[in-house]
Amino acid sequence: MKIASLLVAVGLLTGVTSAQSQELVVGSQGDPSLDPHYMYIGTNVAFWRHIYGSLTMHDDKGSPVPDLAESYRLVDDHTWEFKLRPDVKLEDGSMLSADDVVYSLDRAKSIPGNPSPYTVRLESITDVKAVDPTTVRITTDKANPYLPGNLVDIAILPRKATEGKATGDFTSQAGIGEYGRYRVSSFAPGDRVVLDRNEDYWGEKPYWKRVTFRVMPNDASRVAALLAGDVDLVDFVPPTDVKKLRENPNVAVHDGPSTRMMVLLLNYRDGQIAGLTDAGGKPLDKNPLKDVRVRKALSKAMDRQALVDRIMDGTADVATQIAMPGMEGYDPDLKIDNADPQGAKALLAEAGYPNGFGINIACSNNRYPNDARICQAVGQMLARGGFQPKVETLPMSVLMTSLVGSAPDKRDFAIGMLGLGAQGTHPIALPTMVHSVDKASGRGAYNFGGYSNPELDGVIDKAVGTLDSTARNDLMRTAVDRATEEVVVLPLLFQRVLTASKSDLTYTTDPTEETLTWRAKPKAQ
Amino acid sequence: MVSYLLNRILQAGLVMLVMSAIVFLGVFAIGNPVDILISPQATALQREEAIRALGLDLPVWHQYLNFLSNLLHGDLGRSFVFNVPALQLILERMPATLELAIAATLLALVAGIPLGLYAGLAPKSPVSSSIMAGSILGFSLPSFWVGIVLIMLFSVHLGWLPSSGRGDTAVWLGVRWSFLTVDGLAHMAMPVLNLALFQISMVIRLTRAGVREVILSDYVKFARAKGLRESRIIFVHILKNILIPVITVVGLNLGTVIAFAVVTETIFSWPGMGKLIIDSINILDRPVIVAYLMLMVLMFVIINLLVDLIYSVLDPRVRLGAR
């Protein structure tokens, strides 16, 4: 017992000193890539923001604001000009220059064997030129109002330190040429990354002198580590644990809106679909989902509030439309159908299916918080609304295979559930899920159901190429309204970002779900 | 002997080849990694490009042949997630797993043999009954549940032990080890116990069964009749004879513990191979999955070969290759 009490005392002591010594230990879901141009996923972006910088950064609402670029402006419809800060000091003492930007925008595109390249943020760029040491001009093939927003996610690397270095070199050398808020002090892959504050950082220096990211992909372990006091902050708290954590006086839960929308995709393919059957289990000859009355019935059958309250324990917001409040195109006047199973049945009867029909719902069970439970609840709601649903919960990899299928005309899902995170200020579902599949423009990449509405396409195309923000917002809103009216997809809910820390810390979450440690501060007492 | 060895090596090669085909087809069937990894904002064209860059657009037999030809050059592919050679990635994580597995096996022997011995010698005592009941629990409780309970008890409620991770490490032979530092040992305690629980139960049962059998044999009775000290009878006549099967089973099981420390490593965020393989399966990091399974097959093949060879040395009645 003596040893025990001693250990407890030591634990308490370190608990006190960790705040005073300005050291923060984060239990992090992701295992970061030290090469900021390799593998575009949110946890990687959040990590490199600690050690590098980008021309622009997003504010709390997701809108782009200057960062390494002190200002930016449109020169003409196809050219953006970025003016660099003169005071960004690199590791070797030299200053960041326009040439580093040219180099970085090119490097981000050319990492070999990259399954998730950053190229998605560099689309439409045809030329990047250094006009003088602090001015960069970027030319696009079409008017692109989202360029400053896109560059938020492209890390700028110093050419001198990193040219010719491969992804593996960043790992083996534990970071190369870091000039951001922190520098990598040590890196043990799969275990931890230790960052030390960069005293030469050009901006406001973060409070924490040392930040350690401990890699903990398992949700239960991460939460347990926080409860045990091994870490000061954990990201991606599972919604089921939130209630318990809120009751714990030693822990503070920080939540905020997330851009990630849980949405149901519908299959619009002609011909027989295995996921749509009659009462006897035979595929229907005609696809009932092409009838807007049937889609409206689906929407009426959904009790979104119950999903938020019961399944997500209140850690989500009802999605009334595919845009979230604050986004371009959000229509505050739009109301979503209240749960109305009788109305759904009536609509079904009107469409010629008085006894409903068999409909498959395919969801992931390992990708999003509570994904399988949401799916089962959706199944029950559809059953109440007069459908004969069949719920399939699958690992994400298998779900994607069934959604993508071997070819578009062989896709056999009826309803598929995905979580779509918007990295930017506009509802990303419009160009990716609502717009028809168009290889030339790259739109409709997630339109697995093959929905096609030329009129809506026209509005979306026009909107994403409109530089004037008011006009663009109006066009976006028109598209959101039309998509809602047509029930192209069924938005269910927006998740919330859930982060938890020791109770003596404050933290502001970010809608992109990025964990940014400089936002964690000790509570002023 | 030489022909026997050659034969075995050929057999092993064949097993590896068949295994590689099964693994490759299996992983291929799970899905396309690009679908999971790529940003939702990627256009169809960018997606196709990424798929092509990784060689995933080729038909499965073509991909398999590419894989085999690379394998002959000692290249098991590069991890999609980390962009480093898969083999290197696995070997880097191996010491952490080995450390855990060996410690768990030692613990199983150190704790299991005395307990089993006691249970065998005094089968009617209440202590023995509780040892045996405990061993049933050790067999049947799922290890992920035990792991969580251990964390809840020792880390969250009592605050004695750190909940996860490797802790401080010290470098020995160019590799980082946890067992060389006090902090590292504290981090090892719970995962080792968690991993060893099944093994301890098994050793207890094996030892007890062995003792019950041997204690009735003529030579033990004779030793008693001769008036030898009880301690000499137990430790020389009984223990020595029951150790052979115990060591055999525990040794063979070491392979399983190394290959499937997955659950323990995941719960305790132990950065070993098991955690790597689970993470890789979740994001379909194909090269790592295939390389890991190939490596495990190789390990089992080698262990089995060694066991056969050692048997022939230990027991002259076993002749290798003789008909």
C-alpha cells in the first residue's frame, strides 16, 4: 500500500507540474505522416500545421484567412496573386520566398505512390510563378473562387532543405526543415511524436513548450488514457462516452460543429437492382427511387431528431439540408420534413406501392461514430414508414466496393450511407454527389447512384465558377433548394467534433475535425 | 539428413507460394484502398490516377505476378499509408512485439508451473480448487475485455500503472526496448499480464495434469520407498519429467503469441506488429497486410522445422526422413 500511495502521489505531482512546465500530451487517433505532402487525410493536415505553414489558413468558420501570405487578391478572372509575409524565418536562418511556394505546389502533386494525393486541392491550377521574392501568381484554367480556400491544405516547404527528399527521409530524419510553431524533437512511428516549440516562429508563439502526440487509434484506450491522467487531451471521443465524461469532474468535454454530414445516397440506375425487391424478394422491374414521391416518402419516414437524441446522445445536429449553417448556399428558411410515417405511407400508396417494397440499406460499421447504430435506426424508421427495409452493416472497405461496384451499370445497392466532410466553405455534396458524373470536369465523383439533372448541373457549374461571392451564394442556395426539393440525397445529421481534456484546460474545436494544440490553454484561475 | 532438409525447404517454399496466392486474392476481394484513403473532394479522374499510380488498375493475376517478381527481388512492396517498404515497417515494429511475447511466455512459466505443481500435489485443498477455477477464467475471458478491465482498475481507479503506450525506452543492440527502463517496465506490466493470462492458465493445466499422472508412476513410488526427501522427489523426479511437454507446447505457442498479440496491442496502444496489422487492415494497406502474413507463415514454417530437428536430437527414436 505504501508503494501504491507513493505512486499516486507521484501521479498527482506530475499532474500539477505538467501544466506548469507547459507540456501537453495528446492522445491522438491518427498516426501522422511527417511528409506533409503525403496522404491527404485530416489527421495528417492537423499534424503538419504544427510544424509547417500554408499560404492561407481557415478561421473558426472555415473561411480562408491570410497565413504565410500576408494578403491575396484577384488580378484577373484567371489569376490570383499572393503576397508573402517578409518575416517567415526558416530553420537555416533564411527567409521563406516565393520560390519555396512554387516548389511546394509542384511537390504536393508529384509524390510517387500516393493513394490520397493533395492534388484534389490543386485542381484548375495551370501555372505558378514567382514574380518577385515575396509575390506569387497562380493561374487557373477557369475562374476559381475557391483557390485561397484550397491552398489552406497545401503545406509550404522550404526548397533548400527538402528538395529531393522522399517521404521515407522525413520519417527517418524525424522531420526536415520545420519552421512552424513547432519542430519535431523525436519520432517513434506508431507510438509517439514529440514536438518542441520553435522560438523563431514568426507568429504568436503557442503556450505549450512541448507537445507529445501519442498514437492511440483505439477509442476505448484513448478515453481510458485521459481518465488515467496519462494524457492531457484526446481527440475523436466516441459519442457514447460523452455523457459519462461530462459527469466526471476531472474531465472537460469540448464540442463544436463539424462539417461531416451523414447522408443517404440513392441508386438511380435503370433496370433491376438487387437491393430493390418486391414482397417475394424478386428484384423490381422498375426502379421506384426514380419517383420523387417515393424519395419524399423516404425523407418523411426519417426521424432525424430521434437519431440525434437517441443514437448520437445529442452529439450531432439535425441536417435540414446539404449545407450547414454558415456555409455558402445555406438556406435558413428551409425546413426538413418532420417524422411522419403516415404521410410516408400515403405518398408510397400514391406512387403505386401501397404495400411498400423491399429496400436494402448498406452502411459502414467501422468508419464513423455510431455508423452501424444510425443505420439500424434508419431501417426501423423506414419499416414504420411502410417500407420493407433490410439493413447491412459492413466494414468501410466492403461498403465502398459495393457502392462503386465493378461498373456503374452493375451497382446493386439501393441506399448507401456515407459521411461526407466538407473541407471548405461550400456544400461539397453539390459538386460531388448531386452533380451528374462528368469525367471531364471531375464532378459527380461520389454520385454512385447516377443521379442526373441537367438543370441542377447548370446551376452548380455556374456557382463554382462565379467569383462574386454574393452572386455565388445565391446560386448555391438555388442549387441547395432544388436538391432538397428533389430529395436527390437524404441528409441525416451533422456530426459534432468531440474533444476531451483534463478539466483545467480550455480548447476550441475546429469544424474540420483538426486537432490544433495551440487552441488548448490552461484555464485562467 | 541433407535430403530431408532440402525436402522440407521445398515444402516450405510451396506453402509460402500457396499462402501468398490466398492472401493476395483475399486482400484483393476486400476492396480498393484508394476508395477509402482518397479525399472526398477528389474528382473521378484524380481517383483513377491514384489507382493507376499504385498499379491497382491491373487485373488481379497481373498484380499477383508483379508481386511475385518483386518478391524474388526481395521487395514486398511499399506501404500505401507510410510510403516506406512494408518489410522495413514490420521489422521496425517487431522488437516491441517480441519483447511483449517473450515476457508473457516467461511470466506464464514462472507463474504457471508453481501453481500447477501445487494444484497437482494437493488436488483436494481449497487453494487448488481456486487455482483451477481461476485457470478456467483465464481460458474463457475474452482478452480485450480483460485488457479494458485492467486499465479501468489499475490506471483509472487506482492510478498505479500507465494505461497505454511503451513508455521510456533504452537502446540496446541498436533497437529500442522498454524492459530496460523503470518507466518502460511499468508500461509493460499490464499488456504482458493480459497476453500471458491464457498462457498461464494453459501451463497450470498442463503441469497439474502431468503431476497427477507422474505421481502415480513406479519411479516416484520407488523414490518415496527409498525414503528420499519430498523436495527432491518433487523437483527432480516429478518436475523434470513433466517439463518436456510443457516446454514443447509453450514453445510452439510462442509463434501464436507473436503473430496474434493483435488484441492486446490494440487495447494498450502498444506499437508492435499486431497494432500495425490491424491498422493496415482497417485502411486496406495491402502491401503491409500481405508482407505481414507472409512473414508469419515463414516464422511458423521455421519454428516447425526447428521443433522437428530438435526432437530428432532429443529423442533418438525419432529418425528424420527414415522409412
